[in-house]
Amino acid sequence: MKALQCVELGMPDKLEVNEIPDPELQSGHVMIENKAASVNFPDVLMIQGLYQFQPELPFSPGGESAGTIVEVGDGVENFKVGDRVVAMLGLGAFAEKVVAHENAVMKIPDSMDFETAAALPMTYGTSLYALKQRASLKEGETLLVLGAAGGVGLATVELGKAMGAKVIAAASTQEKVDMCIKHGADEGFVYPSGDLTRDQQKELSTKIKDLTGGAGANVIYDPVGSGYSEPALRAIAWEGRYLVIGFAAGDIPRIPLNLTLLKGCQIVGVFWGAWTGLDPAGNVANFEEIFKLHVDGKIAPEVSDKFTLDNASDAIAHLQNRKAKGKVIIQI
Ligand SMILES: NC(=O)c1ccc[n+]([C@@H]2O[C@H](COP(=O)([O-])OP(=O)(O)OC[C@H]3O[C@@H](n4cnc5c(N)ncnc54)[C@H](OP(=O)(O)O)[C@@H]3O)[C@@H](O)[C@H]2O)c1
């Protein structure tokens, strides 16, 4: 089969498309013929050796895909050949076929196409877990989303709206903000790119306070990190919840702890991948909710760009270069 392979760590241009043997089916697993896969920020990190877990070389990147089951291993009870599924793989998705444990696979609704299904797991899975289980977001609360036009950001905008929050989207261009408004954000604003100066940080805090009538945001969703986090935290509401999602801007910020005391707020870590292993039933229940929201027309993942397996390295570069709006898909 054809697969994108990382044979040496580095930038996307080091990746190769190679013919490799089909993966071997094991008991408890299913073989899926992939139709679509999607790119996530961990792919950018993993090919450079910068992610929190690092596979041995060579490996195929790609955390999630959707397709049709073509073979079922011994002991598999819940799936049969022909089932249309989405798989949460961690790696190996940028290939024509994958083998996945049945616990990492979910049937998709008949009305859902493969590209939409491939766009869902990591972004909507992370964001629903963050808003529901970690922040207990309530109807009527204000939710500020940083990096709101990115993969997890846009999923959060839609889910926050579906949960009845007032959603404020923050992103680096007006085009990105407009897309968030199209996906349900109530308000949006543009923040500067690059290293934020002290004045730009103050402006960011002031903007959030202005948009929340001085009260601050009840929940802040932060997949960006770096110089954006502290000014956002300074504009959190009393008893607010600050969700630490990731550090797409590169630096892991150090936060003065007194801010949590002054705001009576919580800084809440979110690690969706770890939670799916600790509470698989909770994760399946969340996905039933996500699929229902899609069937009911309350969420609609934005697929901004499509690539093929032959130019899948460009898809990863697209995300790395901050060009992606919503999800980047690889058609297989
Ligand atoms: N905690 C978890 O369980 C979990 C799960 C999934 C993902 N994550 C993390 O969440 C973060 C976002 O993932 P994603 O897949 O949504 O990525 P993405 O689609 O690339 O979105 C990231 C956003 O961050 C902003 N950004 C700011 N500075 C950037 C820079 N220097 N380079 C690239 N983007 C920059 C960009 O928005 P603007 O241009 O508008 O600023 C971009 O839209 C990553 O750190 C990822 O590891 C965490």
C-alpha cells in the first residue's frame, strides 16, 4: 500500500511517499480501507521529534482517519466488513490502510461523509471534553476562544454555541474571525501575530474585558499559549475556568500564580488523549453527542483545504505555516 512516511525527523519536506507492506491484522482489531484522514497539530510536532510521545523511525504520521472496514480480527464483536467508521489512531493514518483496535473505532451516521468524519475526532473530541467535563460550561456563560479559526478552536466555537454560551472568537486575521462568526461566534476580534509587546498584551486584556462588559470571560479556551495566555487570564471572570489546551505559538508560558487568587479562578489542564484511555465509555458517550449534534445540523466542521496522499506533506506544512482555517483533509 501507499503511505506517507517519516524516515528522518525534520520539516514536512523531509517526508516521503513510499510503497510499504499492508499492516497485519491482529485479534481484537479491524482493517480499514481509508477514504479520508485529517491533519492535526501533533502531526507537525511528531515529524520533528517534538511531541510528547515519539514513535520509532520510520513511521507514518496521521492521528485519525475514516473509511470502510475490509477485514475483522478474531474476537471483534461490534464491527463487520462494510461498516463505515472513524478511527482514532494516534499515528499511521496517512496511508491507504490502517489496523485499529476496535475500542479506537466508531461507526459513523449514514448521513455523514468520510471527510467530515475524519475531521471530527481530535478537534471535537478534545473540545467537548474540555467544555463539558473540564470546564462545566453553563448556558449563558461567556466563552473566549483563542486561535478560534484553527482545528480545535473552530470546534470549540461551534460546541460552545450549541451549549448555549456567548462565544467570543479571537484570531490573527479578519478573514479567520469572519469564518468564526459564520460558524456561530457572537463576537470576534483580531489579535496581533508574532511576539506580543507589553502594550499589545494590555490591549488584548482590555479588548476581552470590553467585550464582556468589564466582567471578563467565564471560560477561556487556549490552544495557542506563548504571550497570549497571561493577558487572556488577566481578563477572566471571577470563578472562571482557564483551559490549557496547547501551545501552537511555540512557547509554554509561565503564569504568576497570584492571578488565580485574585480572580478566584481555576487553571485547568486538558489532555483528551489520556482521558479517552481512562474513560473510554465517557468518550463514546461524548461522540454519540457529537454525532447527534451533526445530524441535527448544530455543528458542521469546516474543511478548508484538501490534499492527496501524494502531496500530504504539503498538508502538514499548511498547518505549520498558520494557513489552515478549520480542518485540513487528506483524500485517500
Ligand atoms: N490538550 C489536548 O488534548 C489537545 C488535543 C488536540 C490538540 N491540542 C493542541 O492544540 C493546539 C492546536 O491544535 P490544532 O490542531 O487546532 O492546530 P491548528 O489548526 O494549527 O490551530 C492552531 C491555531 O493557533 C494559532 N497560532 C498562533 N501562533 C501560531 C504559530 N506560531 N503557529 C501555528 N499556529 C499558531 C493559529 O491561529 P491564529 O493564526 O489565528 O493565531 C492557529 O489557527 C496544538 O498545540 C495541539 O497540540 C491539544
